[in-house]
Amino acid sequence: MSSPSIEAVNLSKRYGSFSALSNLNLKIEGSKCVGFLGPNGAGKTTTLKLFTDMIRASEGKALINGISVHENKKKALASVGSLIESPEIYPSLTPRDALSMVAEIRGMPRSDRKKKIEEVVAEVKMEEWLDKKVGKFSKGMKQRINISAALLSEPEILLLDEPSTGLDPRGMSEVREIVKSLKHKNRLIFMSSHLLNEVSEICDEVAMIDHGKLLVYDKLNNVVSRFSGDGGEIIIDVGLSRDIDDQTISRSISSLSGVVSAEKLEMKSLRIKFSGTLENQEKLLSDLVALKIGLVSFHPSSSALEDTYLNMIKATL
Amino acid sequence: MSSSSLKADPVVLPNLPSSIAQIGVMTKYELLNYFRSRRFFILLIIDLIISSIFTALVAYYGVSSFATAALGFYSFWWGNSITLVVILSGIFFGGDAISGEFQNKTGYFLVGNPLRRSSIYVGKWIAALTASLIILAIYAAIAIGNGIYYFGANLPYQFGESLIFSVLYLIAVLGFTFFFSSLFKSSSMSILVTAILFLFAFSLIQVIVSTLAQVEPWFIITYGSGIIGNVLTDPYPTTQTVRGGFRGDTSRVFAVSIPEGIAILVGYFVVTAVLGLLFFERKEFT
Ligand SMILES: Nc1ncnc2c1ncn2[C@@H]1O[C@H](COP(=O)(O)OP(=O)(O)OP(=O)(O)O)[C@@H](O)[C@H]1O
Ligand SMILES: [Mg+2]
């Protein structure tokens, strides 16, 4: 089985004396989704632009499937779909025109083009707009077409820079579904995002960057447990179907095993700080159910990544 | 982390079209954009207005007020207007060809695809040339139509030469405007500067250099374009030394010869094409 890869070797980018990316060494290989996290200005877009030869490296190399993007862009990007910094399509063209252009540039067989274009446009729910001029589209509609353009040639590698920018909540969840479905097709997805719940839901691994420096690259679980698990706490948000009184919280819930603290967020939700293993978490969930407080939701993961993120980023300021 | 102890098979890359084919795709969609965005039709209308003015002048004052033979007729019509038509094409199709891709972020849509940057540049250039040639052909057809109406169907061979030189000038102008637009990141700025250069600046420098400094302005593209009109003049004008000025000084009036003119236009095209490609190749999509 073939295995797609992207690799940064001592990759650096300076603007004048300002270092936007310094000495990035990162190799991602195989079919997986890697979330690329970091605060504004951390260097995420810079990294993705270096991987698509939109900007030149000051030092080092960006390799895709072992091929240098700068030296042999055409070959390196042959099986890469990318979406970086919300590009614009000529306003007088329709999505069908723009996607046909991409299809022809990428040499998709003529017989497949029409069907494939209609498929990807349906995937981003823009069928009705296929033959309307892009100039009149809203930001989110354009972003949907950009996503479909990245998916069009069924590339093995997807480089996505905040793909859900500008999308409505349904659009964001559709993007998550699209990315999830791609994971089953032997794809490598490298995706920057500020949506930690998105990343923790769909990504297998995360890379974190700040001030142009890579802080960590590891499996999502490892990152979370390494930087907030041991000694630290996980935050669990609990949703309830009815109001809960303070006594129940302070007496029953706070004394459950592993619970560090519990506080009421709103009328029908609780935030529990918890420390323990996954098995302890399972126990906590069943204990909460047994309390018959009207438990309807139990969300540990996203906040755990958020905690990690905040810890990591704070540490380098 | 991922234990890739097993050597992975090389990834099978899809078969991409040749760069030539990709240039063709770029040209096709750029032309589609010209037609859809009405840019082409606006320029066509401007050129039709110029044609109508000439047609009306000749019809109203009578052809004999302007020319007594076919060659003189084409000299009056073609010689006086074609450089403007070419320059307008250069401004419309070349003025923001590259800068617009940055300002409007349309370049970002293409540049992440597996094609050489030079293919984008060349494809767009060929589209601009094609669109300009269509307009030039229509403009020529109207001039020729009038010429045939007044002086019969035998076209002077010099007009054929002038046509060829006009196309050469068009190629040089588009080479230049594309190069120039690759220096800017703002559409309107690059259009404005190109327009000022071709409509005023070059002619002004030419006048200053040739009349005041008495140097042949061989380094100016508009001087080279002089062959388009010169070839329609019989006999072909040559550089003259004339007596004039208050103290009876001699001064020279320069006329570009055909080989010189061709060399200037070809030189401009080659240099600006190479520079434009280099600039675009190195330009950053920041
Ligand atoms: N053209 C440029 N000239 C100078 N500095 C630049 C340029 N482009 C980016 N930078 C700087 O490089 C740094 C990294 O920017 P980058 O766009 O990669 O951040 P990012 O991680 O994508 O941030 P965000 O989350 O806001 O998108 C920033 O500090 C930015 O100011
Ligand atoms: Mg960014």
C-alpha cells in the first residue's frame, strides 16, 4: 500500500529580521488527520504556504512524498489538494467553470469531469449554485466551492488552512464529516484550525506551533495526557435535563472518586474538574447516572485539548 | 509515533498533462473570463468608436481631403490610430494581468495546483494576445473595408508590412505590460502606471531625448513602433539633418528604420518576457 507523506526539514521562513517559522522539522506519514494548532501569528499559514510553494523558504526544505516542493512543484503537488487563505475565483466564472479548470489542469479524464464536479459540489451542498456566477456568492459559499476544488481530484494529501472559516454551524459539521470520510480512503490530511473541538473530534494527531517553533507533534491522546493528564486535570462538561441544587453538587458530586471540583455553569450544566484514567472516567459517568440528576451529556475531550493548548501556549510566552 | 519501519511503496502519482497542455487550459479559461467579465467587449466598443470616428470623418469631409491614393489613405487611418489601439489592448489585457491575481486573490486559487508558475504566466499572456488579435483584426477589417470602398481592392503591400509590424508591436507591448504588472500587487496601480507610461511618458521622453538632447531614442519602445507608420509613407522617411533654430544650428530629426524598429520591438519583448517570468517565478503569495 502506498503511503503519502509530507516532511519539513529545517524549514525556516524569515520576513526581514522577523522569523515567522524557525527550523521546523516535522514528518507526517500515512493515512491520518493531523491537526495543526497554534495562536494567531504562530506560523501555521506560513508552513502551509511553504508546502505549496506559495512562498519561498529562507532555509530548509518542504518535501511531499519525498519530492521538494520548491524544486519540482508540479510533481510534488501532483496528488495534493490544498485550501490556503480563502482564495477567490474569477467573479464572472461559475463553480462549474472554475472546477473544470482545476480538473483540466490536473488532467482528469474528460469522461469523469462532469460527474466528479457534480459530486464534489453536492458534497459541499452547493448543487443549486453550480451554474451561477461566483461573484455574487457569500464568503461561506465561496469557501464551500474552495473546499470542493481541493477535493475534486481525490488527492492523497490535503493541506487545509482553517477549512471551516466562514462556514455556518451546519457547514462546519459538514466539513468534519467530509474530513472523517476522507480518513477512510487512505488520505493524509494536514489541517490548521482554531476549533479545538473540531480537531479533537476528527484528528488522530496534533502538531502545535507557537512563535514559529514546533512545540509538540504526537498522537492526540498522548498530547492530552502528557500535558494535562498526569497531575493535571481534565475538564468535563456535564449537561442535565433539569435544574440541580447546590447541595447535590457539593455533597454527592464533589465526593465522587476522581472529582477535584464541581461547579454549576448555568441552570442545567455542570463543570467538573477531574483527575484520573479513562477507567475512572467511565466510573464517574456511571456514578453520575446512578445519582439520577437527569444526566443528558458528558463532554470530556474538547476541553482536555483546550486545557493542553492553553498550558502549552502559556508556557512559551 | 507512527512506526514506519516498513519501507513504504512510492506513492503512485496521477498523470498530469504536459506543461504545454496546462498552458492551453490557462489560456482557455482566461479567455472565458475576458468574455464573461465584459472586459473584451468594452475594449471592442472603444475600438469601434475610434473606427466610427474615422469612417465619419472620411465620409463627411470626403476622402480626397485626407488622401489621394490607397497608401496615403492607410497612412492616415492606420498610421494615426493603430498604436493607440495596441496600447489600449495592452492596458486592458496586460495592465493588471499579474497584479490582479494578487490583489483579488484569484492567484491563490491556481497557484496551489500542480502546474508551473510559468505556465500560468504564459497561458494568461497567450490569452491576452489572442483577445487583442481578435480586436486588431476587427479594427483592420473596418479600415480595409473603407479602403476598398474608396480606392478599390488592391491593397498596397506596405499596408501588409504595417499590419505585421502592428502585431509585433502588440507582442512587445503585452510583454512589457505583463512584466510591469508583475512588479505590483495592486491592480489599479499597475493599470495606472502602464497607461501613463504608454500614453504620455514614453512619447515625452522620446521628444526630450531626440529634440533636446539630439540622441536617437533607440531604447524607447514607442520609437520602435514608428515603423508601423513609416512604412506607410512613400518614400520611407530617413533621419534628416535640418537647419533651424535661432542661430542657424543644424539639428537632426530621427526616423526609425525597419531593421532598427524590428530590433527594438523584439528586444523589448525578449527582455520583458524573461524579466516578467523571473519576477513571477520569485513572487511570494504572502
Ligand atoms: N508578508 C509578510 N511580511 C511580514 N510578516 C509576515 C508576512 N506574512 C506573515 N507574516 C508574519 O508571520 C507570522 C506568522 O503568520 P502566519 O500567517 O503563518 O500565522 P498563522 O499561524 O497562520 O496565524 P492565524 O491563526 O492568525 O492564521 C505572523 O507574525 C505574521 O505577522
Ligand atoms: Mg493563518
